[in-house]
Amino acid sequence: MSDVLIDAQQVSKRFLLQHNRTPELKVRVLSLFHPEKRQMVEEFWALRDVSLIVRRGEAVGLMGRNGSGKSTLLKLIAGLHRPTSGRLLIARGTRVGTMIELGVGFHPELTGIENVRIGGAIYGLDRPQIDVLVSKVAAYSGLGRFMDTPFKGYSSGMRIRLGFAVAAHLDSDLLLLDEIFAVGDADFQRQSMTTITELRKQGHTIVFVSHSARAVADMCDRLCLLEQGRLVYDGAIDEGLERYDAMIAGTAAAG
């Protein structure tokens, strides 16, 4: 069996951004005489010709400035978007756990417990396995009585606790994490880092997006840098962090 889990070759992703869009007939008529009010469609390439191989058991960090394409690449790997061009393959039978955006995959009107049960069912767990998952998630997240309340009432910190707890306990082959330390207290951050370290020891594959050099250095054994949608570095952590610092310093100097 091949040890390649993710195989991305010349992957690009384009979004179409609509400007001055309006359903109002009056505005649309006025736009005939005022070009600046006309609806315009702009092409935005979030990723350009990205080639990347991730092997089983690797922990890969993704870094770059805001808007560099990190989250888009994670969403392509998760199957939430499709590439505009290029090829992106995930090894057959790979179970993917994601913590990409707060609230993604959870129904706002359902309780925490109900959302966990649905998530477990989607992953093919039977009823006893789902019951075990609910117990583990409730204990790990520390949400207590809030597990019985609707998800829409959760704070951002509570949402990320629930999301990470589910992702970490689904026994995923591949775990996709996007800025999980941007929200949450110090205790949650320490708990999460300990969990990720244990998952790495167990052979899980991790792709981790973060602006935290310390977190990437502690949890990853390889770093990829994205700049304006292009992969500009793929290699050792130390050199990658030096390049990232230079990239950020260049932005500050330009500003």
C-alpha cells in the first residue's frame, strides 16, 4: 500500500466575486447610465498551481499571510471545494476529521449532543459507538450542561471546544486543523497540543494551518509556505519559519 495520503498536482482554485450585485430594478436601470453602478464579476485565484505530497504519519504545517490560500487548500483537501484545475487525490478509504471553521458541520438549532450523534452517524458509527463518542466528547470539551443546549447559543470558545473534541475522537486517519488556537483559553490550547502530540505518536496524519510559529514548531515536522496562492516553500521547520518571518517583516516594511 502506498504511503501517500494526499497527492496534489498543479492545483488551482478560482472564485468569481460579484460587485454591485442588487435585485432592485431601479438600481439596475440606473446602472445603464452610471457605469460605476453596474454589476461586475471579478476573477480571484485563491490557489495557483500548487503541488504537494503528504505521506501517512506526517504532520505538515501551512503558514502564510492572510489571503495566501491556506484555508482554501484545507477545504479542497476536505472536499468542501473542488479544484478549478489540477488534480487532488486522497487515498481511498481515508477517514478525514476537520476543524476548519467555527460551526461548520453543526446544525445551529440542534444541541451539542444531537450534533455529535449526527456527526458519528455520518462517519458510519453504530449506536453503541456513538454513545461512547458522546461521552468522550462531553468529558473532553468540558461543556457540561451546555451539551444539552442549542449550538447557536454557544460562544466561539465553546464551538471550537466541541468541534475539536469531535474531530480528535473520531479516530480519523487525516486531521485537518485551521487556526484552532485563534480562539480558546490557555487551558484549551495546552489540552489541544497534548492531544495532537498523542495523535502524532499514534501515526495519524495532520495538516495544520496556523500563524503561531511556536505551535507549528512544536507539532509539525515539515512546513509549507503559501504566498498569493502559490507554494513558495516546502521543507524543514527552522528554515521555513525564518522565511515566514522575513515574509511578515517585508509586509510590515511595505506598510
